[in-house]
Amino acid sequence: MKSRVLMIGAASVLALSACTKKVDGAPVTATATAPASAGASDNKVAATVNGTPIYAATVEMMVKERTAQGQPDSPELRKAIIDNLAMQTMVAAEGQKKGLDKAPETVRQLEILKQSVLAQAFVQDYIKAHPVTDAMVKAEYDKLNAKAGGNEYKARHILVASEAEAKDIIAKLKKDIKSFAALAKEKSMDPGSKANGGDLGWFNPAGMVPEFGAAVAKLEKGKFTEAPIKSQFGYHVIVLDDSRALTPPPMEQVSEQLKQQIQRQNLKTFFDDMKAKAKIDIVGQPATPAVAPGAAPAAAPAPAALPH
């Protein structure tokens, strides 16, 4: 957004899917070997390297990963994937000959990779078992619209460190409101707007710090705040240039974003509850007690505003 006036909420972002994992910063691609429990269809071979098979199912998985990133499925892509897997198979075989697969560091990395794959598989399974319905998306859309309020505003402001300085600016504006832009460029501490004479453009007051949003909503068009507005950033002098009815985007335009947001909220609530009930012992620190069964789970993150 445009300014320090805007609230910044801490967002917990959960990775929902990834085929390529990383261990200690190094990319680890899918294994070219099939699991012991693989069915006949999983044992179809795409290539061999010194007699070691590269399975078609592995190639298909990696093609799916690349196409999800925007690459077109093509014979060239498939050949490049097989070439990469072949090289990986050869190098891994050399490492195994040297006994590196039994080295403590390698064993630890493989265990981390196994846990990561299992965790990702669980997330995908949870999403499938708890689908986001159209009704849930509609309810979230209505809730965010209600929170957004009825108007958006076009305003300018000057942010200063002290109340006395803000009062001095107000006294100057009472003599000549046209000096606002020059005063903003000279005195404002807000780097996002001072170069534009304090102009914040159009905004929803719900996206501002509470004191600022409330002050703007009370102003008449063409008027400025005759008392400094204090916030966590300092003292504001605000002038309202215009206002208009807030028009939210059509639900169809934001439904996919809302669906992902609901998935993240549901996952975070589930994981927070899981962590709250777990007994986590960190050496040298007091144990984290598990909550009693039936205790309320941690709250989900606050919903974000609808994009415009």
C-alpha cells in the first residue's frame, strides 16, 4: 500500500503444495526409484541408467510440477527431466558406493525429507477431506464486505513527530489551506506520500490505523482536521479531498483468492489446535503444556480485506 499509515497485519502463510523439496538449502528432486509397495502401473519404466530404472510415474510427477510452474508439456521438457534424473541416479549410485547413504548427516537429511513429504501429503489430504464450498466462499465474501464499510476516501496527510509541530501546521493551514502540499513535502515524515504533497489516493478507512480511519470518516469534503490525530506513527494533519460509495469487486473475481484464504485459515486453526494439545519439550527450557481435551483452539487469523 501507499503509506506508513496503512496497517500491516502479520500473516501466517502455509505452503499448500510442492513437489520439489529443499534440505539445508539444496534442492532435492523426486527419487527415480519406485516404492516397494508400488503397483504394476507404477512400475512402468521410462528409462534405465546402468540397469537402474527411472520410472514413468516419477517423470509424470515432475512434468506435473513443471507445468504447474507455467512450462508447457513437451518432448523436450520430458527429455530434460529424464536427463536430470539419469544424472542424479548416477551420482547417487556413486555416493552409495562410498557408503555416504549411511553417513549421519545424510541419514538426518533423509529423515527430514521424509517428514517434509509426509507433512505435505497430510496437508493435501486434509484439503481434499475438508473442501471449501461455494457457500463458505459466499459467507466469507459477505463478511469482508460488511467489514469494509460503505465509503472510500481520497485524502492527504502530513505526519510529524510532535503534537506541537502538528498544531503549528494546522495554524498555517487556517491561514492558507493551499499551502498543504508544500508543507507536506517540507515536513511530513511519511515517505510514501510526502513527495506527492501528502496524497494517499483512494483508500478504505478499514485498511488504515484506527485513529486515522475514524478521523477521515468524520471529515467534510475540503476540510482538514483542526486538532492533531495521534497514532502509533506520530501526529497526523489530514485533509479530505473526496469520498464515494465503496464498490466491492464481483465475487467471481475474488472467489479463488477467498477459497485459498479459507483453506489457510482452516489449516492454521487445525495446526494451532494440534500444537496447543502437544507436549513440546525443548532442552533447557520449560515444557510447553498440552491443553485439556475440549479446550478452545487458537483463533484463526483475521480475514484480509477484499482486493479492489
